[in-house]
Amino acid sequence: MITLDQQKENAIKFYKTAFEGNPSKAVELYVGDEYIQHNPAVANGTQGFVEYFERMQREYPNKSVEFVRAVAENGLVALHTHQVWEGDAEYVTMDFFRFDDNGKIVEHWDSIQQIPEESANPNKMY
């Protein structure tokens, strides 16, 4: 079993590898025998994941991601990110990954919110 710190590191590497245009490599290195997807915009399984991120790379090649924080507990890793997409659209995401006993990612949930132009407080969302 890998440590919680290794799980956090692998979740970040998985996300970054896919986000920057190589989702097949991300799957090969970090995903287990199954991949359960809870994002309704992405098909279940590794093929749906690969197709989604390949399309995102074609449509938005200049997008960027900053990993703000990572939290791990009991085989789950939560990533909080700040993303900038084409046209300066900014998003905050919270992704959750479940790891199997072999230290591989087998399940994913996320929540995505665009950063509004105005806020009722001076605090950043990330």
C-alpha cells in the first residue's frame, strides 16, 4: 500500500498529465483495473476519460492548472485547483480520487465553478 503522501503526489501527476494533453499516459501510469467516473460530462471508464481530455487539449491547448491544495485520507485524495482557460475564463475545481489497494486510481468525482467577476467578499476561491 502506498502512503497518503504518495497518493497525493500520484493524483496530482495523473491530473497534470491528462490536463496537459496526455491522458493515455495518465491512465497507463496511474489508473487501476477499473475507472468509475461521476462527472456527467465524461463517459465511464478509461476510454471516456481519454476521449474527453484529448478533446479538451484540441479545443483549449493553452489552458493551465495550478494545484492549490491536496488532502488525503483513507484511500481518498481531494485536489483543489485554479484553472485558466482560453479567453481568460477562470475556474475553481475540487476533484476527489479513490485509490485501490495497489495504489491506483479507480474512481473520480468533481465539482467545477467559474470564478465570478464580482464577489461579496475579498477572498479568493482557491
